[in-house]
Amino acid sequence: MELFNPESGLIFWMLIVFGTVLFILGKYAWPVITSAIAKREAYIANAIRVADEANDRLERIKEERNEILAQAREEQNNMLKEVQQLKEKLIGDAKEQAAVEAKKLIDDARKAIIAEKEQALKDVRNQVAQLSVDIAGRVLRKNLANNNEQLELVNKMFDEVTTLN
């Protein structure tokens, strides 16, 4: 039972040892421990500040990335619109040029057809005139064997021409 009822001498020595240990710890250990704790606290605070800054930078980078992506999409859409407009313009120009060329070909073909038609009509007229002259010459040779009949025919034709003019 001595543990539960210590003697006064034991209490005295326990107090001296406790005071000495407390003094040694207070003089040498606690300043080191408190400075280590302060350093650790400063390190943790600095790490938290750096992490917050990193998070802020990361948020700014995300925002910049989103802005860049939005600009890229907008530029892509603008380029697609420009390409579509250019395509439509080129198709329209090609259609117009094809229409102009087709009209020119049709006009040239019409002119060629008209020229060939006129040439054919001239040829037919010339052939008809030649045939008519040949036939008329043969008919007149038979009918106008003498000079009097020929003179009468020439006078009659002369009169017809003068009355027509």
C-alpha cells in the first residue's frame, strides 16, 4: 500500500525530479518543439497558399482554354460559312458561264443554220433560174424560129418590165 500512501520524502524527491525535468524540457526541448511546430505550421500554410494559387491558375487556364475553344469553334464556323459561300459563288459563276457559253453556242448554231439556209436558197434559186433559162431557151428556140417572133417577144417583155418598174 505504499504506492497509495507515499511518504513525504518520496513526494519531495519526486517534486524535485519533476521540476528538474520540467526545467530541462522548458529550457531545451520546448523551444525546439515549438519552433518545429511553427515551421511546420508555416510550411502547411505556405503549401495551402501555393495550392490555392495553383487552383486559381488552373481555373484561369480552364477559362482561357474554354475561351480559346470557343474562338476556335467560332473561327471554324466562320471558315465553314466562307467556304460554303465561296462554293455557292463558284457554282453560281460556273452556271452563269455555262449559260453564257450555251447561249453563245446556240446563237452560233442559229447563225450557221441561217447562213446555210440562205446559201441553200441561193443555190436552189440559182439552179431554178438556170433550169428556167435552159427550159425557156429550149422552148423559145422551138417557138421562135424566125426573127419576127423573137422581136415581138423581146418587145413584149420590155413593156412588162417597164410597167412593173
